[in-house]
Amino acid sequence: MKILDRYIITTYLKTFLSVFVILMLIFVLQTVWLYIKELAGKDLDIIVIVKFLAYFMPKLIPLVLPLTILLASIMVFGSFAENYEFAAMKSTGISLQRAMSGLSVFIVGLGIITFLFSNNVIPWAELNSYNLRRNIAKIKPSMAIAEGQFNAIESTNYNIKVEKKSGDRNQYLENVTIHVKGDNGRTNATVIKSKTGELASSENSNVLKLILNDGHFYNDVTPKKRADRNKKPFAKSKFETKIINIDLSQMNNVDFDEQSQTDKYNMLDISGLNKTIDSLVIKYNDEHDAFATNLQLRSGLNKPPPTSKKVVDSLRYTGPILELFNTQNKKTLVDVASKSMISSKQLIISKENTTKNSKIYLNKHIISLHEKFALGFACVILFFVGAPLGALIRKGGIGLPMVIAILLFLTYHFIGIFATNSAKSGDFNPILAPWVSTLVMLPLSIFLTKRATADRGLFDFSSISEPFKKIFKIKEKDSVDYKYLLDYTNEELVDTINNYESLGHNETTRYKAIETLKARDFSTSDLRASGINIDKNYDTSETIKQDYIDHSKFALVLYIIGVALLILFFVFKNNKLLPLATASIQLSIISLVLYVVYYIKSIINTFQFYNHINKKQNKPNVFLLILGLPFYFVAYLFLNEKMKSDLKANCLESLK
């Protein structure tokens, strides 16, 4: 058995490493393309480029590793099934679980390593990549003066504009305008205009030498007296030739190893995040308490009210409170209350954004903490999705496994993105958000593993296609049209039911005849009275089926109302119609809760029906029933057709 485990692990590792390298290369190229604007034209050293990629590669692991495990699992186990290697294993008594056991230990170990990696290496990469990007951003492109626009020269006070450039090196300039900022660094204190100019410095020089010809020089003058400043005096001069030397030595003097920020939430490990979360929670609660105390003080509730000259028994008095005071005190009380309410309202509005941002910042730390744990579990779960799925589809290689893996991964990835974004804004639980995509894949992994273990197909396509054919009334080429039964009399229909074999009919014709009689308002008792022997247990089957129809219809109506109101809630919320949004979400919750109640009732009816007819094996799969909860349209159609088909079989069995 050790040889078999070694063979499976070796085969898996070869595929795993190949896929990992290819996917990492793809994502690295995508990263370069994403940040090309930050890197291009800055004459960066090759070491800086290598550092940039080295810092970004660990950040790609949460994307690359789960996809690699999923794709490699489907490819390897699909290849085993396609080449009948699993068939050979099963012939010697080796089950799928046993074949997966050695690889499962490896995947669990990989999940633990992934957790340690996400707790130590990824925060280090986030820290260095973030600060390296900030340092690269300080470097401006090598000196290039564009035509028709002002070009600010970093680390200097010069802003240069030229109308046209010419010459073999674009060194000759026409209509040059230069703005030079003053000592405060904000206003343009000097303006220089010339008809022509020339860039005389070499390409690699740290000094920009600019020769201007036939121009004017304007300079603002700042007098000592305030009264003279209001006159806005300036000095003007004319020149034939003026040479300006601009020092560029400090423009690209950047330390790439400088780390100006080290406390961002994705730069911290578990201990750092726990410490920061505790500090943020304490700070948030302290700010909340301080704000509440401030509002209480502003309300004036702690101040004694104006004294009333009227003496009234407060225990017996039930009239308006203002009647206890004279007119002047009434006016004072109303004025104080009005000003207090306006002031408190303004304070609450101003505090709302600050509180919201603090909550978002706290949620980001909580999400980052749980993402470190969720990533390791996701690797294990996706393996138990990919491995049995490969064994079921029986296809190795790049084609179909690649398509299935990408579809599953996109589902996993986008569910995680939506949950995380909702949690950051406070619309979803930040603790649960990093686990949602993994929890969605968990029942799928259990379902696929059970199917593969039982050596059953991925889907029973006949059980899927038949309901669709019935729903959309798709007939086979050789199907029989039973409309001719509508022309039969009641006696002829009864004769068809009792003597169908001698008349050359089949079981389906017999059941269609019963349905025709029921359409003519015949009850089951009437059928018995007409000479048709039906077991009385069939009455119970019909009753349970009718209960199911009633409950499922209620569930469908409530589901439609709940989903429609939920959509309206997001529409109203985006348009800032808060009262309508609040009413919509409340009604939606009520409708969806009632929908769940009736859905559960319909499922109970389904189980009662199959227990009654002694066909427990025909019960719907629990996993499919759980999936039917959010996708009730599909579940409603399938369950209705399934119950209808099984009721028909029970009816025919009940005929004596």
C-alpha cells in the first residue's frame, strides 16, 4: 500500500507543481500589467523590479493555491478514472477513500503550512510591497516637457509650459511660460514668458539648463505695510537672453527600503491583529460612551428646571407639564429644548461618518484575522471537491477539468468577495464573511465524496431530463396522445380501467382514464362505487399530496414576495429612500420567514408521502432540498413532477 500512496502523491505533486507555476506566472503577469503605470518610465533598477515582484508573489497565494489544489485534484483523479486505474484499485478491494487517504494527509499538512504562511509571510509581503509602491510613487518620470500643458518639476518650484518643440532632440522651444512659486510654496510669485527657448543640458545631467530668448520677467513684490499689499505691486523687466539652471539632484533621491507605514490591518499577524482589535474595541466603546455623555450634558437634563410658583401635587397631576410654569418660563423651556435638539441632531450627523469609518476599520481587522484561518480550511475543502469530482467526470488533462475548476473557483472566489465587501461596510457579520465561500463548498464536497464513494454518476441525467420534459410538455417521437379518452363515456372509461389488458391498453392508459374521470368530478369513493377497486390507503396518499400542493403553493407565493421586496430594499437604499427601504426589508424578512415555515411543511409532507407508500428510497436528497431553499423555483418544479409521478405509480399499485 505504501507503493500505491507514493505513486498517487508523486503523480499529484507533479501536476500540482506544474499548475502552480503556470498559474503563478499568469497572475504575476497580470500584476505587472495592473501596476505598469507605476513602474513605466521611471528608470528603475532591475533589483527594484525583482523586489517588487518578490513582494507581490506571496500576496497571490490566496488566489493561486486554492485554484491549483482544485484543478490538480480534478486533473489527477480524472486521469486515474479515465485510464481505469481506479477500476484496477477497486478490483483489488481498494476504495476511493483509501486511495485518497495518503493524499488527504498531505493536503491537511499543506493547509497547516498555508495558515503559517498567511500569518507570517503574507503580512511581511504586504508591508514591504505597500511601502515599496509608495517609494516608487515618489519617483517622477525622467524629464519630459509635454507640449501645450504645464509640466511641474518635482522637488522644485518651477512649472513650465511650451507651445511647440522642435529639433532632433526636441531641444528648441517656442512660446515658453514659466511659473515660479513663492516662499510659501502655494502662490505663483514669478512669471517668465519668452518667445523662444532651448534645453541646453545633457540627458543624464542633474541640472536642467534653460536658455530663454526675447522675453519678459514679472515678479510680485510684497511690501511691509498691509495697506501697500492691497495694491498688489509687481516688478517687470525685459530680457534678450536669460539662462535658468534648475537643480534636479533631489528629484529622484528616494530610499526604496524606507517603511513609513507598518500598522495596516493586512500587515499584521494574529497576535498583532488581536492586540489591535482589542484596542479598537476599547477605543470605539470609549468614544461611544463619551459621545453619549456629551449628548446628555447638551440635553440639559442634569440642570434644575425653572422653579414653578404653582404648588401642585405631582403624584395627582396628569395635565400638560408646561402648565406648571408661567409664560416666561414656558418660553425659556421650549427655547432650550429646541436649541438642544437642533444641536444634538447636528452633532449626531457629524459623528455618524466618524463612527461608520471606525466600524469599517475594525471590521477590516476582524476579517483579516479570520482570513488567515479560512485559507487553510479552504485548501482542504477544495481538495475534497476536486478529487471526487475528477473521479466522477472520468476525464483528465486540461480541457474539461480546466473549465469545471475555473467555474467552481469563480463561484468560490466571488462569493468570498461579495461577503467580505458586505462585512466591511457592516451589512454582514465580519467573523462569518471569510468563511462563507468555504462553508458553501463544504456540502458540495460531502455530496461529491458520497457520490464517488458509492460509484454513482455525477448526475442521474434521466431523472433531471424527465421532469423538464414534463414541465415543458416535450414529447418523445413515439409518445402516445391520450386525448381520445375525452370522447369516452364514463362506463367506457371504467371498462378501460378494469379490462385494460384485454382491450390492448397499457398502465399509462389506465391511469389517464382515472384522471379523465377525476376531471369529471369523480372522487375516489365515486370510482369505487363505479366498480373500480382501489385500496383505501390511496386516499391517504391523495390527502398528503394535496397538503403538499397547498403548502408548496403558499411557499412559492411567499418566496416571490420576499425576493421582490428584498430587491426593492436595495433599490430604495441605493436611492437613499430610507423609509421605503426599511419597510421593504421588514416585509421581506416576514415573507421569507413564512416561506421557510411553509417550505419545511411541504418537505414534511414529502417525507410523509414516501413513508406512507413504503418507498423511502425515493425521498429527495437532503442536499438538494437544502439547495432548493434559496432556489425554490427549481425545487418547486422538480418536487411537483416527482410527487406527481410517484402518486401515479402508487395509484396503479392500489388498483386490485
